[in-house]
Amino acid sequence: MAQSGRDGRLHPSVGSARRCFAEVLERHVPGFRAAPTGRTRRNRADDTEPPLVLVACSGGPDSLALASIAAHFARRGDLRVGAVVVDHALQEGSAEQAERAARECEELGLAPVRTVRAEVERRGMGPEMAARTARYEALGRVAREEAARAVLLGHTLDDQAETVVLGLARGSGTRSLSGMPEARILEEARAEAGPRPDAGATVRDEPETPTLVVRPLLSLRREDTLAICEAEGLAAWHDPTNDQTAFRRNRVRHEILPFLDERIGPGIPQALARTAAILGADADFLEQCANDVAREAATDPSEYHPVPRGEDTAVVAALSLPRLRAAHSAMRRRVLARSVVDAGGESPSFERLTAMEELVAGHGNAGPIQLAGHVAAWRRRPLTVERQEERPDGPEGALVLTRPVEESRIRVNDPTHGVGVTP
């Protein structure tokens, strides 16, 4: 497939997509380096096997355009490219559509091509979040089985703009307003997609080289992916659910952004995407600073009673109150939120974080503050060695997080965060 316009020349959208693809993968996928134009890997003194990446393909224009661009680099020998087609089984004919998408990927020369059925369970989530959670779980499973270096997603600049608007509507902080990152560890993306595994679920060790989620087309518009499919002769599938304005993202796509573009002026999606990029860099820096605060605040959880006494709870984290109080609020809130997530809970809401800050400040009683995910926060003093009772004249103590014993065997995503955890 020539990926060219009617006059035989390379279509501009195809050229832009290839450049973006190469730049993004060179930044994030170890072992990938695009050959100079007109050369293939066979022409180079490099006999190492190129990395394997998997395109998450629904058969829609964005993911199909991404598959065709990735196939170009596979033909040159820069990459091994496979595909994963996830059937959510949420609408009639989904299995047939998954088969069509898989055939398109095979015709592009991608291998392996895997079709998997996702088990969509609501578990208290809305339909969009439940489907997204199931999709990431399926992608992660296939990526591990195939030992893929990265899973590629076809999100565009328009998707990024929609994500920023949705974050604004929720009243989010810098991380949510930074939208979708260009690349991140797949397990972290899966954790953000929905609740953590149920209690008793097997905790997997992180692989030495974690699988990434990479979005090579974030700087392209949706109109570019449509143009690529036309130039490539690909019959992209239109998902009818994308037209249903009952879903919030679809309302933003079809109603809110066009309204803003008309009333404020053209270029709104690009402006929102720039805002996301600026805030993403800020959020990265603030989180690095917060990690330093977390390491300084971490203290031994074994010095504190499970609370309340006599119940089957375990102290899974303890953070020094003086250290937390000395930190700037922007740092403290990040430390508290990440500590709850690392303790097996869900990212706390603004209201719950505010309540935790009041607990740290010493206002009101000593807790508990109940947090989503069966985690509770308390203000405690260390124990005496002799009587295992709180030392009334001891240090100011710590904010401790507790969890039911049967759920307290957890894994901290990054031990450098310094949050104490029971084994």
C-alpha cells in the first residue's frame, strides 16, 4: 500500500504521521530507531532484533491509521508490529467487527494479531469507565503473553482536548488537566482506569522492562487519521456509540467543543492540547518533589497499633506528622493521595483530601477518615516498647493508613516513594 494521494505523491497527513510516530517511539521505546529515508534495517550494520509493539486496533479510523503507519516501519525492519483487537461484547455484531479489524491488521502485514474478548464488569463504575478498565486489563494480558515492549494507542489531539475539558468539568488538578501522557507504564495506566484488583487477587511482580502505553498520534487531528485511511484505501469502521450524546465524552466532542470553536474562535482544541502539555511538565516536576517529601515523611508502620484495637486491621503506611505539616500544601496533598493509592485504595476526592489535611493539622478527632478502597486514615502516636500502648509524652506521631487484614498484602508501585507497607 503506497499511502499516497491521487497524484501518486505521499499524502501530507501520512508524512506528518510518520514523522510523529518515529519521534515519539525514539523517545520512549528502547531499541527503536527509524532508518534514514529510503533505507531498511537490512542495509544497516545492526543484527539485533527490533522491539515488538502491539497496536490496539478497534477498526476505527484512528487506530486503523495508526496500524498502517506502524506497518510502514515494520516493512522497513525498524520494528516488529502486531495488533490486539479487543471485543467488549457490548453491542450486537461486536464479534464480527473484531474479526474485520483483525483481518485489516493482517492485510497490513502485522503479526501477531490477537483478538480477545474483554469481560466488562461495572463494579460501581459507569459504562465508559468499566469498558476502559476491561480494555486495559485485556491489553496488559496480551502484552505480557507476547513480551511486547509497548502497546500503541491511536488517540489524537482531539481526544486530548476532550480529556482536558472533562477534567475541567470535574474540578481536577494539574495531573488530570495534563490529559493523556505521550507514554507511561501500562500497569499505571490500568490502575488509573479503574479500581485495583479485589482482595486476594494475585499480585504480579513488575517485569524487568515494563510494558509501555504509547500514543504516537497525539499531535495529529482526527481529520488526519481519516485522510490516512482514505489514502491507504482502508475501510474504517464507524462506531455508532460515538454518536450517542448520553456519554459525556461524546457530548464534549459533538456539542461543547464545536460551540467553543464557534463562539470563542478557531483553534480551541489546539489550545487545550497546549495547556495539557504545559501542565504535564509541571505535574511531573511537582510529583518528583512530592516523592522527596514522601521519603522524608515515611516512618515504620510497626510502631503503631492497628486501629481500632481488636479488629482485623493492619497498619499499612505511616507518615510523620511534623514532616507533613512542614511541607507545602501542594506537596502534602500529593503525598497523601499517592499514599492512599499505594495502600490499595482509590485516589481520594478533593473533599477526602481536605479532611486528611485537617487530620494532619491536628483539628478535630483522631479519625478515622474512611476512604474508597477499604482504607482508613488515623492520627496516632508511637507505641511504648514495654506495654504496647501509645506514648503520651512521645513524638507527635504519624498519620497512619489501615486496611482489613485479608486485604493488606499490597504492593507499592515505586518503593522510592517511601511509604511503609506491611509484607
